[in-house]
Amino acid sequence: MSEYNHMGVPVVKSVLFEVKGMNTPEDRINVMNAIHKYSGVLFIDVNMHEEKVKVDYDPNNITIGDMCRYIESENYIVDVLSDS
């Protein structure tokens, strides 16, 4: 189901992931590279020290499940902490 506001503009949502296993700057880059290339990912903020990743995305083009799978494919453990 497509999500648009009353003016027909796609809705932007945010999700906060806990990504276990990020210990080095290379891990930060790996996580970002795992999802930034996909349509619908608009912004990524990786906090390596807290093992948190915030993503702003267009739910018409990518799902939370997709992003989890892409990050997990890089051998990290992912949990969704919140989404809005």
C-alpha cells in the first residue's frame, strides 16, 4: 500500500536499528553501504559506539524488513528499536 500525505507527496518514515557487531570505522562504512544504494533510503546516521543506525526512508520503495536483511547480509545482528 502506497503512503502519501494529503498533497500527494510520499510520506517519509524513520526507523532506529540496533546493529550489533559494529566495532570499527570499517563496520560503519559496511552498514551504510549495505543500504544506501537502495531506492527509498533517504538518510542514514550510524552511531558506531552505541551500535545504533537511524534511517529515514520512503516506505513506498523499501521496507524495514528489506533494510534488516541487507544489513544482516553483511554479518551483523539487527533489531528494530523504533519506527515512525
